Amino acid sequence: MKEYQRWAEETLNKVHEKMDWVIEKNLDKIPYTTDENGSYDDKSAQDRSWNEDDGINWWTNGFWGGILWLLYQDTGKKSYAKIARLSEQKMKKCFDMFYGLHHDVGFMFLPTSVFDYRLTGNEDAKRTALRAANFLAGRFNPVGKFIRAWNDDPNVDRRGWAIIDCLFNISLLYWASDETNDPRFRQIAMMHADTVMEHFVRPDGSVRHIVEFNPLTGEMVRDYGGQGYERGSSWTRGQGWAIYGFVNSYINSGKQEYLDTAKKVAQYCIGNIPANGIIPVDFKQPEEPAWEDSCGACVIAGGLLEIAKCVPEVERETYTEPAVRILKAIAEKRADWSRECDAIVQNCTAAYHDKKHHFTMVYADYFFIEALYKLTGFGINIWQSEAKVDR
């Protein structure tokens, strides 16, 4: 056993010890972040308008169930499956509300319904996941060959907006294509990935967050800085979505250009990782204020570990070493293993210019735990389909 595998198993023991009481404390919740007392909030209990992308429609709502399924496949504890399914049932309301849904249905229903189905064969979960996949496919713009991201707000026309995050969401389409043997889902996923490859990835391997297309002609209009420091900069979580998203598309489709692009973005990230392994919100942000994003760190680490599986053995350490360095920095410097806070990973940031920085996000914990399992070699990868079909 390699040293990093032993370390990952030891760290997972700490995860299990903490999550046992965290799960018991939050049985009926779908959490996103913690309050000033360290207790999880509950997105499923928030009273929101039927057409808002908050409350039960909030895009991270699938990751709580995802954590439970990660732990269930390791421990076999039926209570974890029961609580995870409670989240699934609550999230089904999104389809009836409809107007608050968005492109992040992949993040919502892959870690919950698809994970449930793949581990247990639950047909109801499969049906829910296919419903989400059909919704995501319905957001595809066939002229621009991209999946629309957000819905409009009263002041912004977003009909032509695509964002780097959706490259990760299209894993739901690859799964649906394999599950139904219908090539349309994969075709949409690959056309979107091709558009991202052409318009989002810069020559140096840095990545744009938001690209606006003309929704009627498909022509690129401009890009936006989005959640990063500024236009032309490099939002780190977006870099992670690109690395992990492109390697997912490579494994799901077999298209070599996707792996090549994932490696290009990865090399940019590796060259910019600080010596202490602590990841900033944007690789091009000023030295002060030194805002961090531990969530972006965990996503980048997970993507690097996936690339390591796809390259010759002689290249693997190139991607494994920086991933382990990032994860150790999280575990040793940015993790709360106490009973003072429900979340493990600390110092996450949603966007550089937000008023609030350095708080907890449930999906940081998900990607941290998922990455630890990658190091041990245990478990399935829900972002990559195992079905065998003609491609």
C-alpha cells in the first residue's frame, strides 16, 4: 500500500467518526452551509417562490445525498440509504414547480438518484434521474451547440449564456444515453463539450467562467469574469469543473481531445498551485485580500486523480502528487474534525467579489470525501457511466 493510500484510509476513519453524529443531527435536512453556531441550514425548509432557483431548487441540494451514498457504499448502513432517499423525495418537488429548475440538475440528481439506482437498482430513482436528463437535454441550443445555464432574472437576458459548470452536469446525459441506449443524450453532451473546448479554454489552459452566445445565430458574443476576479482571470473552481468535466467526457465518450484538454487545463492549475497547497478563489487574484476556496481545491484534486487513471503509469505521479498535496492541506489546515461545526471543509468562497468569504459548503465535503475514496481505489464513480453501448 502506498503512503498516500494509507493516509487516505486514516483520514476516512476521521470522516466516518465525524459524519456518524453529523448525519444523526441532520436527519431531515438538505444542507448547504453552516450558521454562526456551526449547525447546518436546511434548503428544503426554506420558503421560496415557486419560480426561484433557491430553496428546494438550490443547485447543491444533491450533494448531501451524495455524501450519504458515498458512505453507504462503504459501510452498508441502511440508515444512510434511508436518509439519502428522503432527500430524493423532497427534490422531486422541483419537477412539479418546474420554473426554478436550471442546468444544474446534473449536480442535483447524479449524486442522489443515479447513485441510488447504481448501488441498489431502485427503479423509482432511475425514473427520477431520466426525468432530470430529459430536462437538461431540453436546455440545449442546437444552433449554438451549447446547454443554456441559468434562467433569466428581471434585469439580465441569459438566453445565450453557458457556463463552465455545465461541463460537469452533462455526465447525467452520458448516463442517460447508456441507460436508454438512445444516442441523442450523448450527442448533446458531446456537442456541448466541443463548444466548451472551442470557446472556454484559452491557449494557456486557463478557463472562462461565462460565455455569452447569440441564442438565435449561435455566434459567440463575449465572455464574463463571473465568479472569478475579473474578465480574463482564472476562477479556480471553474478550472476544477473543466479538468474533471473533460476527463469525464473522455471516459464517457472515448474522444481523445477531451483528455488532451483536461491535461492542458490541469497543467495550468499545477503550475499555479501555491507551495502550501491552499487554493485561492482565482489564480490571478491580487495577493490581498487572500481569499481562498477550499471547495475549488477539492474539485481540482478530484479531477487530477481522474486524469491519473487515464494516463500511462509513468505519468500518473504528475497528477497524483499535486492532488494529494491539495487534499493534505485541506485535511491538516482547513478541516474541522470537532463537534463545533457540522461541516468538515472550511474556508470556501462562492465568488471573489461576494461580501461573504470563507464559509462552509456541503459540496466541498462531498468532493473531499469522494477524492479520499479515489485515493484508496474504492467505490464507483457516478460521473462516469459503466454501461456498454455502441458509440
